[in-house]
Amino acid sequence: MGRISGTLAVLAGIFMLLPGLFVMMEDASAAPMPGWIVRDLIVFSLTGVALLVWGGFIIRRRELEMHELPIRIRAPR
């Protein structure tokens, strides 16, 4: 899993949340959806949230590692 970057995981998580968001914005007066579609949308959305959180942790960890690098700053002459 080291090949997946945090940014890619966050983008995949957002992409996976979109179908559930579109269904929630749909008109409530339409015919009821079958249970298996609702179940699949919930599982897909939860997976998207997990990817968002995981990607956020990866980005945060790499940002913290970047700030720990020893950087020498030259004084202006």
C-alpha cells in the first residue's frame, strides 16, 4: 500500500462519496429504491469515507515529516 499517495486516496474517497450524495439530492417523491441499492450505496460511501480519512492521515504524516528535515538557512550578507 506504500504506492498509493495520500492525495490519490482523498480523491478516490471523494469520487466514491458522489453516488450517495446524488441519491440524497434526488426527489423524495420518486419510487422507493430497492434495498440492495441502498446497501451498496452505504457500503460504497463508507469505503469512500475510510479512504478520505486514510489519505488525510498519509498527507498529515508526510507534512510532519517534511517539517522535521534539517534545513540550513543562510544569513544574508
